[in-house]
Amino acid sequence: MNDTAFRIYKLASSGFCCTQIILKLALEDEETENTDLIRALNGLCGGLGSDEKVCGILTGGIAVIGLYAGKGEPREYHSENFQPMLSEYINWFKEEFESTECRDIIGIQKITDENGNINYPVKCGEILLKSYEKIQQIICKYGYDFGDRDDDV
């Protein structure tokens, strides 16, 4: 098990969902925290509010790309690379996993237990790992220094 896979396992074991895990990994790689952001992402868990549709790994990856290339200030614009980066990630995700929906990708119809808690199958770990690696590749390809947004344009 590599370091990232172990980090994913620890975060999942701590009860974070896929969307939160992707962002927590990115923030950890910057050696920073943003509890409010992680909390806000809870609504994207289990496929947009636990509806098992749009995969949280996809939405979380889009959010990580936004950290690097998105608009954050009133007089700021998103980077000219923002849309191409999003398109590349979304197209890769669709091709790699043959869907953007949780239920299609992991092959189950119910991802919550009897108490409404989200239970993630092992398959999500591999999807998280592949997706996180792809996000890093895309961010670096477009000239950003992954893990160090302070020096980015």
C-alpha cells in the first residue's frame, strides 16, 4: 500500500466521504487545513446529497482544480486554463470509470446503512487513488505547482 492509499484509508476510517477525502488530501499536501470547506463538502457525499448519482470523487476533483484555477476574489477571474482542466478531468473520469454516477461505478444501489450512514465499498479507494493522481497530473500539466498554490498564477 502506498502513502496516498494509506492516507485515503485513514480518512475513510475517520468517517470522511469521498468528496471530503479528495479535498483533505489536497489540503494536506499544502500542509494546510480548511475545516469549513471540508464541512461544506459533506453535502456532496454519496453522490450529491446521498442520492447515489454524481460521484463525489468527480465533484471533489473539480473542487481541487478550482482551488488552483478558479475565481476566489471579487476582482479576480478564473484562469484561462480552468475550463480546459475541468474538461480534461471530467472526460478522463467518464472514460476511466464508464459513468459519473456512484451507483453505476460501484455497482450497488444503496450506499447507506440502516441508520443512514454512508458505507463506502473498497472499490471507492481505488477510484480515489486513480482520480487523485490524475488531478495532480492535470494541475501540473497546466503549469501549477501542486501542493503550493502560493506561488501559482
